[in-house]
Amino acid sequence: MKKIVLATVTGLSVLALVGCGSSSSSSSSSSGGTDSCTALDSEIFNCGKMLSDIVEHTVQPLVTDFSIKVQGLANKTTAYCSALSSSGDESAALAEARMAWQENMDVWQQLEVMQFGPLKTKRDEVYSWPLNDSCKYDDEVVSSLEEGYDISGITPARRGIASLEYLLFNEDPSISCTGIVPDRLIDWDNKSPEAKLADRCGYAEKVSADLIIRAESLVQDYVDYDLSKDAGSLQDAANLVSDALFYIDKKTKDDKLTALLPQTEADTFKLGSLEFDYADAARDAVHNNLIGALAIMNGTGGNGGLRDYLVAAGQSALADEMITELNTAISSSSDTEITQSFRAIMTAATGPNDVSTCINAETAATDLEKLCSLDNEVKAFTDDLKGQFVLTLGFTTPSDAEGDND
């Protein structure tokens, strides 16, 4: 267990403690607490500028980059579908489409940690994990063959970048549905593998075209977006950013790492808990979540981030510690450190010795040990996030993270 370093709280940061709450449903200023974000303004720190810098220099460029890459993904998907119908180099075209999908997902995983404002409102329209359902994707493939089909009206769980993972990476042409299957799906499943592949690719084209529209809509949402107007005060606005950072705790650590790994000697590795069923992208997702968190903490290109807020509150040591923890986890989750995919590592870990190695991992010599150690490295950051970070800055703790002392 990591020992939290208790840094000395300055007189100004004591103001932040007045507004410290336990639920994100009620912010400090709206409940009568102190707007410590504004109270800490000085010649070298301005809370409003910090917030505008986070939006303008960190979030907006990533949203724009995602929109550009979505256009590339749509083009590569169309090229793959064309190769299927024209006896082109299907393998090469599919490889390029998959690479474009991965590039999109890398950017989106950084944005996952920035769910405040338009990203919070429209996130599921682009990526609806963990509501992935391959049977629904198959059902929508069949629906998309009907005349007058309109993808814009269907639920997010049937489209988006998650559906493209299934459509581009799944190599089994058979339907994935179990239990009672509608006759129309059974009829479709009786088609030739080549015909089903073409139908799925046609739906992938519709999904990627829809993603272009949704990504461009996000770009427009951020043109005049003012984070401070999303809440009653600058402190409340900063709290929205803090809440978004808790993605690292509840999703990256809990769902993308801890949920995969054995917690006792009688436990097992859980392949079914991987974020991706078909693409080996779990390691990259964790890596990019952490990069996104670092961008929010550190700022981008010399512009402000939440680290500046900590420094203004007299918590330079805590700020440096959290940045170091993120950098350590980012390095440890890179493909140069963990050379295999999470799926490959877990698939190979079949014996009780592997379970014991994971639980007791203190060194990081093998990919298995590095994966299991990564969970602890991310926990070092989230321990500080849930402890001194929210305490010092007077932020609330999201309700789903309350009482979570793991």
C-alpha cells in the first residue's frame, strides 16, 4: 500500500478545505462553501485562465484531431469495402482500416479522461463502452440492408467506434447472437461468408460516415465553449475537471486493470473483462487514458493545468508527486515496456504460479509482472487523487468513488 505524503497546507489552501464535500451532485460554492479557485488568484495564477487553457489548449486540439482522424478512418473503411467488391488487395486494405481505427481510438482514449462539457454530454454518441453488444451490431447490419435505412436514429449501443471494432476486427462471419435468435438474423447467417463480410463492411461505411458528423458536431461545440459557464463558479467549473480525472480511478484502474487480474491465490485472469473483444487495444487504451490525465494535470504546450492549482495552493510537492506517478505509469504501459497485448499475456498465464506471480509482483522483469505492477502504479496516482488532491483543492469526490479505499 502506498503511503500518502501529507504536504503542509498553506493559509490560502485552508480556504479550499471549507468547500470540501463528498458528492459531486452538490458543488462547494452552490452549497455555500468558499470559491477557493478564485481566492487563490495572484500575479502568477489565475483560475479562469487555467480553465480556459485546459479547454483551448488541451481538449479542443484533441477533439479536432479526432475529427480529422475519423475522416481518415471513413476513407480507409471505404477503400477496404471497395477491395472486397473489386478483387483488390483485401488484406492490405483491411490492415490500413484497422490501423486507422487504432489511431482514432488512441485519441479518443485520451478524451475519455476529459468528460466535462460537450464531451460528457455526447460521449456515448461516439463510444458507448461498456455497453458493447456484438449481437446488436449483427442485428443492425441486417437492418442497414433495408431501403431507406437511417443510422442517425438508432441507439449509440448499435453504432459508434465500438461497433467498428467488431466490424473490422472480428474474423468470424457467423452471427454472434446466442439464445433465441430472430428469423431474419438466421436467414442472414445462411448467406455465404463473402456476402456477410460485404454486408458488414457496408454497415461499417455507414457507421464511419455517421461518426464524421458526430465528430464535427463536437468540434463546433467547442468553438465558443466556456467551461466556467457550465457551473455556478470557477471552483465548480474546476470541480468538473477534477470529476473527469476520476475516470483513471473508476475505469482505468478498476475496470481496465484490477478487474482483469487475480486478487487472491484462488482467483483467475479474466479475459472476459477486457475492454475490447476483438482488437488487442487494451494496453494502448490504458496508456492513452494516462496521457490524457497528464495533459489535464500538467497543461499542454506551457499552458495551464490542475498542477498550477496545486502549486497556487502551496502543494508543489504533491503536484510533483502526482506528475511523477503519471509519468511512471505512462512509461510502464508503453509498448516498449509491455511488448505483448494484455490478451496475449493473460492467455499465456494459465497456471497457479502465474497467479501467484501476479499477486506478489514487486519486480517488473516479464510482461506478466509488468502488467500486474502497472495496476499498483496507477493506484499510486489515484490514492493521491482521492486523498490530498481533493482535500487540498476543496473538490468533491464523485459519488461512485466514495468509500473506495482500494
